[in-house]
Amino acid sequence: MKFGIFYELQLPRPWGERSEYQLLQDALAQIELADRLGFDYAWAVEHHFLEEYSHCSAPEVFLGAASQRTRRIRLGHGVVQLPTNHPLRVAERVATLDLISGGRVDLGLGEAQGPIELHPFGRRVRDKRDVWEEAVRAIVPAFTRSSWEWHGPYFDFPARNVVPKPLQKPHPPLWVACSNITTIASAGRWGMGALGFQFVSADAARAWVNRYYLELTRNPAKLADYPTNPNVAMVSGFMCAETDAEALEKAGGWTFFVFCLSHYGRHGIPNPGQGNMWEAYQEWRHTEKAQETLRNGLIGSPETIRRRLREFEATGVDQVILLNQAGRTSHADICDSLERFARDVMPEFHAREPEHQQWKADVLAGRIELPALDADTYRLYAHQNEDIVRLTPEQLKAKMAAKEQRAREGAPSGGA
């Protein structure tokens, strides 16, 4: 299993004049540390206008700075919002980042938020999937062709040679944001890596990993001519400390992440610049649901985290992306957590990575036939509904219909 770290660049109020400066400097120092410790990936989202929840509106700049402070760790866009970016600019920026990083970029692609993010850029929520698919088709050839043009309903540009070209050939590996768990199946069909959240259970992970690989191998439907990137990654709340109790005490940022994710999806931004998410969060943080959210994360002592990771490792998940830059989690606690995890947890799973790669090769070659498990029984991620396993099929169907309606109205999906 491989491991990444994940950045929303969260910054709860109140803010000082240098708060954002310090946020960015600390995050870059954490990525530099993760590189030295042997972590595999550093992922950064793209979000706009989501105060306190995400101040990562220019991930290409942030990752560019990280590229000059690291040597080995891969740098992931998790993700670039295609409805709020022009395809040619995406190709130019990603190629440039790939060159200055020495070919260490992974490119995640997503649809962006609802009205909060889309409307200022002249995009409609109802169009965002169609815009996303067209943008993928318009971007990929620009990485390789010396002359490329596109004429579609959402983008239209004459023939040009997009320069520079990326160092990785033909281009960085492609991923897709799976904010809705059912998109994992689509990611398999598209031949892209799946970037999602922590599954409800190991059984859910196994079912959806199987579904992903079955779709990838049996029902391929790529959107353009690009190499397949067979990978399933899950983002999880994270804090590694000496004891479970200490980890839980330090991991409150994960509940702030979950609260903001839900709050922006339901309420939007009625008064830009006037809200206070940290204040609104205070009552919810003490609820049973908040405490259950903590228990569902990779939060605890090294032994507790090892035990949980072994369950997900057995399902075929390729990468676990650890989120502990959240809420008001301190820079010191984040660094201590990364160091403890790298020392006491990560080596065991890195040591078995060749075995996992052989399993994957056998699956892709048809030497191992995965069973078609009932993935539809598990339709939500752990932080979205902790008691999903107790729902009847009828309740599950109703809940998913309500969730999909909220998504159409504007639930976040710009990576996370």
C-alpha cells in the first residue's frame, strides 16, 4: 500500500494579517518533511471562495513551490476543476509543473462545487458533468500533439501547439474525483485512478474495488486516448499519536473538515466575507455524530492504525491519503503525527507493496478473476453516514435520491 498526504489548506477564523502566509509556509514544510520520511504522494485540492474550509485556490502555484523543496514525493492535483479552467491553460500549467518537478505530477480531474464556485466563472451546475467530459477530451491531445484544435459546445479554440510538453510521456497519470462513491465504477470504465473518501467498512471497500477493476477490464470506455491508470485511493481523517486518547484529542480538525463539507453543500455562502465556520462548528463538534466521525478515521496509536490499515489493505485499495492538515490542528502535531506514522506504521505496508502490485498485474491480465460483489449495498462513504449498514434497501434508496438531489444543487466535488 502507498501513502499520501492531503491539503485543503484549511484556515478557521479568526484570521490575522499573516495567517495565510503562515498556513502556506507550514504546509510546504510538512510536504518537505513527508518527502524525507518516504511518503509517496502529496495531494492538493482546487477550491474557490470556500472560506475557512479551503484556501487552496491556486494549487499549481502551491505544488510548484513544493516541487522545489522535495526530491522524490509525487505531487498530485486532487483535483483540477475543469468547469472553472480552460483546457489549454490546464495543459500548459500541468506540463510546466511536470517539468520543474522532474516528472512527478499526477493529474486528478473534477467537476468543482455547485453555485458557490461555478456561477462566478459563468458555469451552471446542470452542465458541470458535460463540461467535465468535454474538457477531458480537449485536454489530453494537447499534451502530445504539435497542432490541436477543438470545437465543442463548451470550449472552442483554433489549432495551436501547446507548449511546453510534459516530461512524463505521454503525460502525467490521470485520476478522477469520486465525491459520490458510485463514480468509482465510472472511473474504472474511464481507465482513470479513483480518488475517493474512506469507505464505510472493509466490506464496502472490497466491493467497490472489485467493481472498479471489473469495469476497467470488462467495460472500458475511455474519454480520450490516454494510458490506463489502475488505482483506487481513499482519503481519511488522520492522526497518529502515542495513545488512542491522545490522537482523538488532537484530531478535532477532521470533524471540522466534515462539518464544513456538509455546511457548504447545504447552505452555500449567504454573506461572503461575513461568516464564521469555526463558530458555527462549535455546537456540532460535541455531538455523537462528530465523535463517531473521529472513530471512523485513521486516528489512534500506531497499533490501532496498523490494525485498521490491514483491513483495507486486504481489500485491494492502492493508496491511503492521510488528512491531518484540518481545522486548528497545529503544525507541531501534524509533523509529530507524520514522523510517528512513518517510523511505526508505514514500513510494514511499504514492504508488502510488491505483493500488491503482483496481485494487480494478475487482475489486469485476467489471471485472477474478481467476484462481482454487491457494491450497491454500500452507497456512501464513512464520514457521510456512519450507520449506513443499518439501513434497509428502501431507506438506502431514499437517502441516495436525497443525496443526489443535494449534489445537483451544489454539494462540494472539487476533489474533496
